[in-house]
Amino acid sequence: MRSAFGRWAWFIGVLLMVALWSAGAVGADVTASSGGVTATLSGSGDPGDPIETLETTLVVERPDAYARFVDLDGGASYLPSATDALEVRDLDGDGEPELIAALYSGGAHCCTRSAIAWWDAPNQAYRVHVRDWGDAYWTFEDLDGDGRPEFDSWDGRWAYWGGGYAISPFPLQVWAFRQGELVDVTATHPAAVARDAAVQWARFGTLRREGSDVRGTLAAYVADAYSLGTEDAAWKRAYRAYRLTGRDRYFAALRSKLASLGYRGARDPVPPVTRVRPEVPVVGCGPVGRRGIVARIRPGDCVVYDQGSGDAGYFSIRNLRWRSWGPAAATARAVSVGRQFETLRVIRTPVLVRFSGAGRGCDGRLWFTKARISFSSGGFYTADLAGCPGRN
């Protein structure tokens, strides 16, 4: 099955292909044969000349038949791929080899086309099936062990959705050649789809911890779930995990995209996952503060210690009662419990705490990293708070 490494290896190969294609180096005849069948793929013309007409042809010969297919490029300047341009495989298990031509039109990651010549036994003639793959490509994998290789690919229609191409991983798609055409058989390979969904979810967690754009990866995970028939569970999991600004708008766009692409069941009602409680930012204490303030950890308690003044001593913030919160800032009321250095007298004072500097911590949760503690007397302290538990 394809992997992230395999996909990027393909992407690098495409970049090399672009250089060859642009220089006019692609287009030499490619020949392959098996079982008495010989095929020749030819490309003519200079891809660097925008005026010159390009032509790609596929010739198939056997003792009792001859076929020549022209216009495989469809007028879109497709030429034979620089790698794996022509392969011979029995795709449908009927004992007759199919000839698979890989064509490429130029561009960093677009566009690929396959032309499959197959033997039409009742009519004793060769036919050709052409498919445009867009931003996707394929590798041959026998995923179910039946001796018939599948086209292990990805859904290129998700290109640029939720971000740039490089950060938009695509959900798995599996195709099989049956009765002269390619058929989407993704749903019949649940083990392969489940592996891909696990990869997408793990990547989502990594990107979230890094503070990177996660929209494309999360979309691929949900799309994989539709292929598995586990979309209800995926929606609930996605709603719990993705709580950034514009969440409802993002999920509405995702549902619309799934439906427009024809994902099975994508037009059905989504389970009531919007009732998931909003994410309350986490507050953590850190070892380094500002203006003489050091914040440190105590179990279940955030303690702020004043290194300078003997008047204030230290105080703790317990049982925060939230007044408001948002993606940028939040406020809470609490009671500080402190002790003076000179008299050791315990002081309990109502305080207003304002947190800011929200960002994703190392555990993927939303953390506030700045605190301002204001007293009724008009004084206040500021402190830096950690956004990474266990590293304070």
C-alpha cells in the first residue's frame, strides 16, 4: 500500500519528469511484450514548442490482431511518462494481458492519464480505456491477494482543499479494472482504508501539536471514514478535536465537499456532534516569570511567588470561576491564598485573573501562556505560564 514516503517519492519523480518533458527528452518509443502480445507507445513533437502539435499513439500487435490507437492525449499535450510509461499486466484475471500506458502533460503535480488496451474476446479486437487522474497517480498492489492487481491511488479531487497542495494529504482510493473499465472498489478494501485513516489521524495530531494547518488532513480522515462506513464516529471525533475559530463554517464546507464528490452517505444527516462542549483553554504554570514573578507547579494549584517584595509573599490561584473566554483571551475570578514573609499571616484576597497568549501546547491542547492577576487594591502581577505540561 502507498505510504507518505511513497507519495513524496512520486512527487520528486514528477519534478524530474517535468525537467525531461520540458527539455523535449520525453517522447521516445517504449515497447513492452508478454504472452505473444507486443505494445509500442510513441510520443512525437516538442513539448517546449507551444505551436507544434503533439501526438501520442499506442500500437498493439499479436499473431491474429493489430490495433493502433491515436489521440490518446485528447489534444491536451500528453506524452509518455518518463518512468513506467508502458506495463503489461493481467488486470482482470482473464488470462489476457492488458497494456497500461502512463501519460503525463507536464506541471509540478498535474496531470496524469492512463490508457489501458484490453482484448475484447467476443469481437476479437482490442479496445482502449482512458482515464484522467488529475493530481493523483497510482501504484499496482494486489490488496486482497486474488492475483489481480488493484490501482492503489488517492483522491486527487481534494487538491488544495483546506490549504496548499503540500499540506493537503489525500484520502485513499482503490480502483480495479473490470469488464473494460476502471471501477472504484475502495469500500471493498476496509483494511487498507483503515490503515490510511490511522495515518491521517496521526498526522493530524502531529500538525496540531506543531501549530500547522490541519484542515486538509482532517478532511482526508473523515473521507476515509465514509469509505469505511464509520462516518458517524469520525464526525464526533473530529468535532471534539478541531475547535479552532470558524469550526462550524469549516465543517459545513467539508460536508458540502464530501457530498459534491459523491462520497457514499455524505448527503445523510450528520449526527448531533455540534453539542460538544466548547474547549476551555488550559492554564499551566512555568518556572520563569517577568517583573520578579516566578510561577511554579503544585499539584492541583498554581502558585505565584514574589521574589522581591516582603509584603506580598506568595499567593495561589485555586478554583477558577470563568467569566468569559475566547480564542484570544479569557477572564476568571478566584481567591488568592497568600502568606506574608514577616508575620506569616495568611491573606485571602479576591482577584481577577486575565489569561492571554492562547496557542497549541505540546500535547495539542489550547493553552494560555500569559497571566495578569489584579487585586481589588489596584495592584497586579504578571506571569509567564507554560504551555507544555511536564516541561515547566
